[in-house]
Amino acid sequence: MPVYGQSYWAPAKTRAAARRPATGTLTADVVVIGGGFTGCAAAYALAHAGLDVVLLEADRLATGATEGSVGAILPVPDAALLDVEKEAGKRPARVAFTELRKSSLDLAATLKRLGVKCDLSATSLLVNAPFTNDAARLKKELAARKAIKLDGLWLSPEASRRALVTETQGAMRVRDAAVLHPVRAALGLAEAARAKGARIFEQTRVKKTTFTRKDATVAFAGGRITTRGVVVATGTPGPVFHQLDRHVRTARGYAVVTDPLTPAMRKLVGARDALYTEGTESPRFLRWLPGHRALFAGLTGPEIAAPLRAAAVRQRANQLMYELSLRYPDISGLPPAFGWDLPVVTTVDRLPWIGPHRNYPFHFFAVALGWHGEAFGWLAARAAARFFTDSATREDDLLGFMRTL
Ligand SMILES: Cc1cc2nc3c(=O)[nH]c(=O)nc-3n(C[C@H](O)[C@H](O)[C@H](O)COP(=O)(O)OP(=O)(O)OC[C@H]3O[C@@H](n4cnc5c(N)ncnc54)[C@H](O)[C@@H]3O)c2cc1C
């Protein structure tokens, strides 16, 4: 029977017992709010930089969008360079694309160096052009990427069909992607942060933050923390920073994992050794999992009231299975094993908000990670560490709210 409403990555065996909530009056150099991949990565990067860090997570670590994600280190943003250049401006677009590539390599190297057991495996990303007009657009995109020295190789329709075994008019291959278990990766970074002295609390929801000229205070149900740094890694600005909500759009994303492919199906669907996405208006993501299962995601819809969500997950999971069977008719009839939903927070210009905001002294935001993958969370973590050690770069500035000014 399919399990609806629970992510494939959720099983409790990946987790230790819950950490205790924070209580009392504390101090710290930096408080990280939110214990998803971005918050855990930030806690590690800040503690590694020698700062005294406290991380506060409202629920359990890595239970938000991180638990629902595909678990991919994407070396390019989930957007076309040409679109981002138009909407965010050429400089921010170029910085995002070039820095993200460096970040994806650095994240993979860091996880390896720390010995985080998260099934990290290098792969490439294939961006498919199912129809002729998609191919024309994707070729233009590849030329724009090459002009700023980004990696990419055009596969002819024949080569693309061999690699993907699906309807294709060609594809762009991008190297240096990786896949991982997103929950284990986040928990591993949290553990590495703890080993460097970070104090990590679960079941501690931040209610508000305030600031004076001297410092900031982070308030939660059982107490407060006085600090000179706050990293907001809550996915969306949310109720605590509701004035910034106009900068983001929140939707629901859906994902399914199939039952294992039968041996006969496996022979028909090719090598299955790359991450798959599409150079279309509304792309899907396909990741082949160990045990011959497929993880298929990318469907988004409006936010849904809680009582209607269970029915929506079931319906959208079946829609994704149908869409998967259109791309791979040879596996049609395969049942879903898991179907779940998750928040998808994006911005108008498609890049996340990573940086300070002039109305919030001592704060650093790392929100609206959308469908970008874990490399952007790592990029945000490293930028936060530079910000709070007074070593921010000019590139860092371009990924934040400066873009709107
Ligand atoms: C193919 C693909 C699909 C992806 N799908 C998605 C997707 O659908 N949606 C998406 O967003 N990202 C998706 N990602 C991107 C990426 O993996 C995630 O965005 C990333 O893991 C999100 O991490 P996060 O830490 O920013 O957010 P989250 O994992 O959501 O973490 C935020 C945390 O903050 C906590 N929190 C919130 N408010 C408070 C508070 N007041 N006090 C304390 N804690 C609080 C929450 O409980 C939560 O644990 C996808 C990536 C890829 C490659």
C-alpha cells in the first residue's frame, strides 16, 4: 500500500532521540533559527569559523522542506541564466551561477572530509528538451552559460535518447552534480557543528527577535538569547519576519517514489545514472534511487488548507505517476510507494534571498531556497560565516536584498 503524506527520507531510523528544547537566558555569538539543511550547514560553517553558535529548531532537525526534497547537489540554479539575467540583473545572475558551481564542489568535498554518511554520489545533470522549441531555447541557454565559462555539453537527439530513453530533441549535460540522503546530510552537518561546540536545540520555536544598537534578542517559549548575530534559515520569512513575506511566494510541491522497477522494466529504461530535469516552463525532476526506485518531483500548486491536504497529496501523487508513465511508458502500471508534499518558497527573480536586510540589524537571511538543491543552502551557510566574521565579499552582497534596491 502506498504511504501518502510521508517522505521517502522520513523513516525514524535515520534519527537519534529528540534533543531537548532550549530554556532560560543564554548568550551566543550567533543564533541560527531553523534546523533544515540550510540551518544545519550554517551552524557548522559558523562554528568552524570559531563562533559560539546556538541553533533553534521548532520541530525536529531536517523535517521541513529538507525532508521532502530530492536530495540533490545541483551545480546550477533551478532557473535559466537568461531568465535570471532579465529579472535579477546580469551581475547577480552571473554571481549566482558561478558561485553555485563552486559551492556544489565545496559541499561534496566538505561532506567527504567530515565523513558524513549520507550516500553521497557524484553524477551529472541532464536537462532534457522534449520538443523542438525546448531544444532551441536550451541551446541559446547553453551558449549564454558558456559565455561566462560555465560547464555544459549539448547532446544530439540520438545521444540524448541513448542516455535518457525518453522523448527528446536533445539535452544539456552538466557535470559536478551529486545526490545524497538529504536528512542524513543535514544531521551529519549538525553533528559536526556540535562537535565544534555549537549548542543545538529542537522543539524550540522562535516567537520574535528584537534589537537595540548594541545587540539582538531571540525570544522563544522557554527563554531568550542575547546575541550579535541571527541567521534566519526558516525556509520562508514566516510569521517572525512577516514584513519580508512580500519578497517571497509560497506554494506546495509534490513528490512520489515508486515501487522497485521489475527486472524487465530495468532493461527497458537505460542506464539511469544521471539526474534528470527538463528545459521547459514547468520542469520535473527525476532521480533514480538505490533499489531501482524512481523519485519524481516538481509538480507545484497553490497552498492548500490543512484538512484538504491529505486528499491533494493522493491526487497529485497519482498525477505524477501518470506523468512519469508518459515519459517512460515501459514502466507504466508501477505503483507509487510514497507520495508527499512540502512547502516551496521562491522569489520573483528566481534567486534565493541570502544576506542582511537594512531593517534588521544583526540579522542574516537565508530563505526562499525553492527547488535549488542543497548547494545553495551551503552557499548561504558559507556567506553567513563570512558576514559574521567581517569577511563578506562583493559577490555575497549581490545575492541578498540589495537586488531590490
Ligand atoms: C529536485 C529538488 C527538489 C526540491 N524540492 C524542494 C521543495 O519542494 N521545496 C523546497 O523548499 N525546497 C526544495 N528543494 C530545495 C532544497 O533541497 C531545500 O530547499 C532545502 O533542503 C531547504 O532547506 P532549508 O533549511 O532552507 O528549509 P527547511 O528544510 O524547510 O528548514 C526550515 C526549518 O526552519 C524551521 N522553522 C521555521 N520557523 C521556525 C521558527 N520560528 N523557530 C524555529 N525554527 C523554525 C522549520 O521547522 C524547518 O525545520 C529541492 C531541491 C531539489 C534539487
